[in-house]
Amino acid sequence: MQKSYTKEFKLKAVHEVVKENKKVKDVAVELNITIGNLYKWITIFKQDGVFYGKGHSKNKEKETIRQLEVENQILKKALFLSDKTEDIFEFIYEHKGIFPVQTMCRLFNVSSSGYYKFARSTESLEELKYKQVVKLVKTVYLKHGPNIGSPKITDIINRNESITSQATVARILKEHKEQWHASDSRFHKDEDVVLHFHNKNTYFDMNAGKYYHQDFAKQEINSLLDSTYFSGFKKYIRDDIESADSYSVKDNLIIQGENLVALHKLKQCFKRKIKLIYIDPPYNTERYDLSYYDNYSRSDYLLFLKNRLEVAKDLLKINGSIFIHCSNKEQAYLKVLCDEVFSEENIVNQIVWRKTYGQQNTSQMATTKDFILIYAKNKKHLQLNRTNLSSSQLKSYKYTDQHGRFRIDKIQNKRNGYYEYQVNTPNGEYINERWDYPKDTFENLLENNLIYWSNSNIPYKKVYLSEGSTKVVNDLWVSEEYGSTQEATVELQALVGKNRFTYPKPEKLINKIIELSTSEGDIVLDFFGGSGTTAVVSSNLNRQFITVELSKNNFELIIERLQKSLNDTQSFISCQINREKRPPQN
Ligand SMILES: C[S@@+](CC[C@H](N)C(=O)[O-])C[C@H]1O[C@@H](n2cnc3c(N)ncnc32)[C@H](O)[C@@H]1O
């Protein structure tokens, strides 16, 4: 039942906020009223001053109302913001041009000095933003020709939301104009190789079964996104399937549909929440015998990925990373594209993975490797995990004494040893030799029982296997611990039967990537799902997962595979992307 309140009560409530400068939320709790009611009264108060009290300056109260409105706007924007300080700082950083920093710090209860420290370490984000504006100005300028000026360019860029100022655009034009002219005119010469992306959006229409590579205006993209939605939610707990209304930020998700749309939709709930993105997109092999389409022109292929990577980047946490699997065919082009999207300073490395232990003898030289490009959202904040020693490395720790297991390192170096001195052996003989350590270091090792004498009385240095020994991962993944394509096929066949998917990735490989870049509870996203290897391995390692897959067959395969792999306590939600209208036709 709706409660009725006296004028005095409303006045008191509004003044609690206005006079004391308290938060609406706190006053509502104190007086046991709804936040909605309180806002309503404040609005009435603002409009006609019905609750205007004695002894207060109207202007001051208006100011307070304005302040409350700002707070309200901030809270609305921060709907999906988590409690983590790092996420809050990032939110403040992103909105510092729109809302006052101090107000945001007060509202989210974080220290402003802590925020400024964070902001200083994130300054390169500013540079990235500037680079993006340069890119936009360049696109508009080249499209409209040399006569377009900074007011018009600013207008075009800011058509939907304010991104930049006219002064910035004018400065960018002054700095770059000549250079753009030169590069643009070069595109017309056939002999020049230029990586040039048209301002197009590659989009797969599931109903028509074809790709659109066309210029979409921002409004068209917005209307396309507005008219699409996730539907058909089902919750899977082992063999049980329940219908569900929606999903939450805590759910494992399998989505069927076009990943460009899915990524945009996921942004509403998962912006800056994903720790790892692993993708294994089609390699552009130009083959037709695969479980998916894989025959693009190079420029369409790069454009296809560029559009998706740009959205994917927004989903990454500030300390997150993306691993992009590719083959020889597109690696070099993709690397340049990723440098542009994620910025050159954020490349972490390029892994070479030995994918097969057999080889075909049909070409001039057999290909046995793939590449995995790794980029950080912001390299300053990335912290990859160290790894345990491999089984072959562990095998070398074959000696034991009262202090535990150890391996031995040579110290005698007959040819190149820098130090030359005499060493007395335990059996009373002596060796006059060259060594890798100075004499006092050797004596120190001896004194501390860190020298091992071989049967032939040669001294070695003991290196103990300390508890939990770890090392930094390197970029050459060529041993069996990283799996192979043959192994992956057998793995999948054993679970779901033959001929269900061509060339899945091995669980061992994905296991290494996830362990390297995430911790338990982190969210892992794969938007080229395939047979669902990333989802299965994520759940095995207690990570939350989101997988997007276009094909219905593969989507059903992922569900089947997950149902057979998950334990009784794990669950996931599946849904599809639906669209009310078609995208604009060619
Ligand atoms: C190389 S496979 C991924 C294999 C996967 N890593 C595995 O281990 O099974 C690429 C997958 O991306 C899917 N795909 C291609 N274009 C897509 C799009 N636009 N949206 C969503 N999925 C897409 C294909 O259907 C295919 O299943």
C-alpha cells in the first residue's frame, strides 16, 4: 500500500539532503523511505519550491539539487560497476571529463589521493585516446577531401557523443595534414603495399547466410544493435535443463550468434570485467572442408577481425590480456592490425606453438607451427603468472641430501674458465684447473656444504629444488606438455564421437594459456567458440567462461561437450542472438 506523507515530513526529508549535504541513499535509509520518493520530492522542491524552508538561500539549494542530479547521473552510469577499488579508479578515470573527480571519489568511498596515484600510472591511456582521435580525424579528413575544416570535422566526429574539441582537431590537422595527403595519394599506385582499412563494418547475417562488408553509419549500427537481443535462455546443471529469464554477471555463458553483435551486447554487463580473451578465429585457409567458413579476401579478413577486436578491448580489465591464435598465412598482417588496435607498446610476445608431431611431405617445406599473439590491455598493469618446472627439468633434480632434492651445475671449465687456482679434493689429491667462480666463492660454497663431489672427485655446485620452484614462461611452446592438433581431435572424439569438428585446439594448450594469465574466479572469453575447448578448460580450472559461436551445429556441440565435462556443482546458461530487423541492404 502506498504510504502518504505530510508536507512537513517531505520538507524535512528534502532538507536533510540539502542542508546536511548527505547522500540521497543514506537519508532514504535513515528515514525509512524509498530513494524514488525522495528524488520525486526533490524534483518538486526544485520546480516550484513547495517545500522551500525559511532562512535558506534559494540559489544555494538549487546548487545542492544540481549536485544531487550529478550524483544520480554518476550512479546510473555506474550500474554494473564492481566494488573493487581498481575497477572504481578506472571508472573515475574514464569519466573524469564528464563528472568531478572529487564527487566520484566521495560517492564510491575511495581515497582521492589513491585515485590520483592510479591516474598517473595510467597516463598512457590518455595517449591512446589521443591516438584514437587522430585516427578519427584522419578518416573524416580523407573521406571528405582537403577542403574540410576543423569545425565540420569536429561536428561529424561528435555527432552522437562529444569525443573531442575543435581546438584538438585543429591541432591534429596542423600536425598531420601533409603526411596524410602523401600517404593517401600513394594508395593509387599499384606497386605500393599499404595496409589501409576502409571505414566498413563486416557483419554476418545469419538469415541471409552471407557477410556484409559495407559502410554503416553510426546510427545504422546503433539501430542494428538496438534491434538485437539475447533470447531463449536455458540453464544447464549437468543433465538438467531449466528455462531461465536472463543471465547475471556471475553466470557462465554460451551464446549462439554473430560475435560482433554479441560483443556489443556483452559490453552492457561485462565492460572491463574480462581477465583473458583467447580467440582462435578462422585462419583464412581458403578451404571449404572445415566446420566453418574460411575464405575471405585479406582486406575483408583483417576488417572482420579489426571490428571485433576494437569492441573486445573494451571488455578487458585493465590488467587483462588477449591471446590471438593464427597461422603463417595472416600472422604478419594481424600483428600490424593488433599493433594499431591495442597499441605497439602493449604487445607482450608472440608464442610459437608446435601444433603437430607429424608432417606432410607435399609442399616445399612442411608447416608444423602456429603463432599466438599476446597483447595486454595496459602492459604496465599486466602480471602474468610464473609456471612450474617441466617434468624434464624436474628429472634433473636427481640428487638428495639432508636439505632435500638438488641438481648439479658444472663449475670446472677447462677451456673458457676465467679463474685459475688449485682445489684440494676429499681424497687428498688436488686439481689445478680453470673455473667459472673465483676462489673465495668456491671456498664459501664448500664451507656451506654446497659442493657435490662426483665419483671421479670433480666438484659441482648444488642447486636445490626449493618448495614450489617456478620460472617465467618463454615463447617457444614446442614440447608435449602443450598438446598437438592430433591429440585434440582424439580428445574430442572420445567425448562426443567422430567427425563433429575439424581441428579443435588441445585442452593442454588452453590450460597453459589460462593458467598463465588468470586466477580462479576470473572471467575468460572466447568469441570464436568452435567446439568449446576454452569453455571446458576454463571450468576445469574454476574460471568463469563466456563463449560465442556462430554456427548452430557447433553451438550444440559445445553444450553437449560441457554437459559431459562439468561436475555436479557447475552450471552454465545458453542463449541465442535474435534480431527484429535486417541490417541495411547493399
Ligand atoms: C578455428 S574455430 C575455433 C576452434 C576452437 N578454438 C576449438 O578449440 O574448438 C573458429 C570458430 O569460429 C566460428 N566463427 C566464425 N565467424 C564467427 C562469427 N562472426 N561469430 C561467431 N563465431 C564465428 C566458426 O564457426 C568456428 O567454429
